Amino acid sequence: MSSSHFYSSITKKIIMSLMGLFLLTFLLVHLTLNSFLLFDKNLFNEGAHFMGTNPFIQVFQWVLFAGFAIHILYGIILQIQNWVSRPKGYKKRAWMEQSPFSKYMIYTGIIIFIFLAIHLGNFFFVKMGWVGNGVPELGGKEDMGQLVIDLFSNGGYVAFYVIMFLLMGFHLDHAFQSAFQTLGLNHPTYWGFIKGLSRVYAIVITLGFVIIPLVIYFR
């Protein structure tokens, strides 16, 4: 492997890791907003209205989409480079690669990408008027809460949504650790804490996004 190719791969890994950490932060914000639906639909609508009309957030959403695109693109490129550079595989893999789900990061990533495309179709594209009949209104404002509730009243979609977030949980657990390792933040002194934080984060995000549709469906 040439030095230029090596440093190019390292640069891609660092960028992908930074984008990944950025997306991990977004998921916490997204979960916080969604959790409002469990208590007060109007509170959710106020939050959604603020995010939908605030100029900074409107610009930021395109930064977010770019983050998703870069993370996915570099993930695919790096995986293809790995396949090409070691077609027979290593006899011994690094300890970070010993987790069963670490072997399938590219596959869970592709599945999550498909889910995100469907998810965006159900919300963002409907909001933009590109798909469906648009967003229902309440008091002269978009009733995004009712749109979510209607969607989570469909048992088939709820089952699909839950399965996707269970897969995402495994993806997040390894991705969190991998990002810190790529950035060189894997010192033995605090690596145990990072692994524990990664597991807690993955569980909280997964359970949070799974509980919301289940509560709405069975309410």
C-alpha cells in the first residue's frame, strides 16, 4: 500500500468518524423532540414548528443531510478498499473487529440508509409537499404530531420501525467505539469508560425510539 493511499484512507476514516459523532449528537436531539409526543402533542408541534421555521435550523438540516451523505459514502468507499486490499482476509483480526456485528457494519449501514430514505419520505418529503397530501393542520399550523401518530397507528410500519432501530442499536454501539479509536482516543486508562458509555448510549437511543411508536400504537 502506498503512503499516499494510506494517508488518504486515514483521512477518510477521520472524516467519517467526525461525521458519525455529529450524527450521534443529532439522534439525541431528535429523540428528545420525539419524546414530547408521549406527554403532549402540542408540545411536539411547537418544537417541530420552531425547527421548521428557524432560519439557522433550516440551513443546519442541509448540513445534517451532507453529514449523512459523507458518512455513508466514506463508509462504502473504505469497505470496498478493505475488500480489495485483503481479499483473503486476515488470519487474526484486530480486537475491535472481533465483535460479531463489527463484521457487518457495512450491511447494517446499508439497511439503515434504506430506512432513512423511507423515513424521510414519510416526513420531510410530505412536509415539502413532494409526497402524499401534505401535513394536516391544527390552529393554522402544521400538525406534525398527528402525522407521526397516524403513521405509528400502522402496525406494519411500527414493526418495521422497531426492527430497524434494533439493528441501528448494534450499529451505534460499535460505531461509537470505532469513532473514538479512529481519533486516537482509545487509551487503556479510559477505554473501559468509553465502551460503557457507548453501550449506554446505544441502549438509550434504541429503547427511546422503540418505546415511542409502541406506546402510540397500543395507547
